Amino acid sequence: MRLTYTHGWKKVLLFMFVVLKQWVGPSSRH
């Protein structure tokens, strides 16, 4: 269970990072 939890938060962090990069990318370009 602990492993799943760790993997879960890691996935969320990666997702947030990707979304932030995608959102900041176009914004900065504009």
C-alpha cells in the first residue's frame, strides 16, 4: 500500500510539472 501511495504522489507531481510547463510555455511565448 505504501508503494502505491508513493507512486501516486510521484505521478501527481509529474503531471503537475508537465501541466505547469505546458501552461507557462505558451504564456511566456506570448
